[in-house]
Amino acid sequence: ETGRAFVSGGLGGVARWFGQDKKTLWSFMVAWFGGSICGVYLTPIVMWIVGYAPDPSVVAAQNTTAAFVFVTGAVGISLLKIITAGVENRAKKWSEGE
């Protein structure tokens, strides 16, 4: 399952890469690897945020999960920046006593 998520996330990153104006081999590799890593590690967070809990025994649920991984891979680094900003904002509020 992790291998499938790695590939789906990478393909999401590559799909986003196709939308870039300047395409280089380096930017392709970054898009593939970044999408793969984000797809594997951020998809559970995205699924939790939207409230989706798949039944692993159902093929349709497996395909839906793969779609979540693809989308997460496509938005990858941008999503990571949003999550990081949210965590930093919350930590700042906690440190200020809110």
C-alpha cells in the first residue's frame, strides 16, 4: 500500500509539474519526489480533515484513497506550507497563554 501511495503521490506531483511554465529535469525530479513524500505522509491528515475513513476491504475505497493520495501529491509542498503555518500559529497562541 505504501508503494502504491508513493507512486500515486509522485504522479500527482508530475501532473502539477506539467502546469508549470518552466519545466526542467530538476523541477521534474523535485515534483516527483516531493509529491511522493507528501502523498505518503500527508494523505492521512487530509483524509482526517475531510472526515473520510475508508473501508480497506472495498475496492472502491482503495481507489478513492489512491485519488486522495494523487491530489495530496499534486498540492504537496503548498499543503505542507499551510499545515506548518497553522501549527506555528497555534504554538504561538499557546506560548502567549491563549
